Amino acid sequence: MTKLKCASFFAGVGGIDLGFEESGGFKTVYANEFDSYPSKTFELNFPDVKVDVRDIREVKSDEIPEFDVMLAGFPCQAFSIAGYRKGFDDEKGRGELFFELTRIIEDKRPRVCFFENVKNLVSHDNGNTFRVICEQLDILGYKYTSQVLNAMHYGNVAQNRERIYIVAFRDKEDYDKFHWPLSIPLNSSVRDIIDFASKVDDKYYYVKGKYKGDIYEQLVNAMRNDEKSNPAIYQWRRKYVRKNKSGVVPTLTANQGEGGHNVCLIHTDDNKIRKMTPRECFNAQGFPKDFKLPTNMSESRLYKQAGNSVCVSVIERIAGNIKEVVE
């Protein structure tokens, strides 16, 4: 079949685009991303696409090439429990940006729209935020369905990451044929994501005297008896060490590289303590090993890009089902 053309908004590093392209039925022809740093990572991996780095509010519909599928991981901070929980009233305008998408949908009438956001979108403001989104799609005449999927149950990736996905169809015939992917066994482990055996750069290791107080001593004490066959991921939680007993990486966040309580820590096979590398964070999101990371960019930006991205393998499974519909 001829590949359907995708236009990607709030594109980040292209995780959604990658999932759709790897399903075999789609090709991104346009991408918009306001942040120039993930835009560089996007262009490194999608050399045929020159990312439009303008604010989406400045992008006119007639400046966007014709496309069949809208992809949009619209900003989640406004809807996140970790954020201010203001939704469409968010003072930084992150909630209202969804209405820029509806403007473009109204003008371009794509066959399919795919949205990704934080799980909390459903419950935010007693459900009013999600209700407004659904009403907008109703007004546009689109039939839609949504599902909260966890990466470790639907993407075979050892990360506990729940996200809501919304698929909207212009034509009822397409909507009637679509079904969500079923859960699959988790056959991968944190050892498929993290290299516990090899030496990495010294900057990733926690050593005595590197941090204030007795953080290092507490880490050593808490991680001393870690099981090597099924290693756990740990986090420093301001005053204590938290062991994630689920056997997977906890949900990656955008501030993974900044220190503090969100940093994922491991006990290596040679009994050292270190944080995950940026590459390992991308691994945890299901990005392929050949996904390119810029070498001239600060690691804090790469950590942020990984934490803000999506689980590629989950996207690929949803895209595969959309592909069946349009075929």
C-alpha cells in the first residue's frame, strides 16, 4: 500500500513518528517542534524532514503540506500530577495549545488523528479537561476512542509507564474497524535496557564525598544485598532510598539528569553505584539501538528528551492496528 503521510506536532525527538514508521504504513512529511534541541535530535534521525521550530500558534494551516494522519503528543505539563494541575487554565498556555490542533484538524481534515498524553489527563479537573477535548472532536465530527496503556504490558519494555492514547477517525467506517492492541507478556528485563557489566564514564558513578551529607552511605547500605539475577532500580527520595520492587524501570521523567529524587540508580555487577546513562533512558523508551543521539548536546538535554518522549514499541503496535484499518 502507499504509505500514509503524517504531520507531527509537538514532535519532540520523533518517538511517535518512529513508532508509526516502524509499523510499515506511514511516513512523516512535516514536523513542528518549538524546542530547538529535540528538533536537532529529530532531524538527525529523520534527515528528510526539516523541523518547523515556530510556535504552533504562528503556523498557518496552508503552510502545512497535505497529510493523512495527525500525530500529536501535546504538552503534558498542564495535565500532569507533577505539574500545576491547571489543564486548559494553565498560565503558560500549555493547555490551550490543544485548540491549535483542533484549528488545524478543521482546516486539513486528516483521516486519522493520534494523541498521546499523561494518564492523569482523564481525571484532571474532575474529568472536565478530558471532556472538553472529547467535545472538540465531537464538534469536528470525528469518532474517537481512548485507552490507558502501560509500556510493560503493551510494549514489552521493562518500564512502568502509563499513558493515555486517543485515536480519532474522520470516517465512521474506519472507526468501526479499529481495535486496540491486546496486552502481551513482558519478556524483556532491565538487563535488556541497562548494561550492568560494562564500565561507563566516571561521571555516572556515585562515590564517597561526591554529594553532601550521608547520601552515598545510605545508598551503599540500601543496595548492598541487591539480587544480581534480577537487579532492582533504586531512587534517592530526598531523605531515604527507595527500591522499586516491580523489577522494571520506574516512569522516566524529564528531570532525570538533574539529580534529586527522580534519578534512577543501579547496583552494577562489580558492586558500584551509578545512574542510568542517556542512552539507557532511550532504551527504556523502546528506541532502537541505532537511534542517533547528538554528540554536541549537553546530557541534561538528552535526559530531558528521553523523559519527555514516548514508548516507541507501544506506538508501533497501535499504529499497526491503524494500518490494518486503512488498508
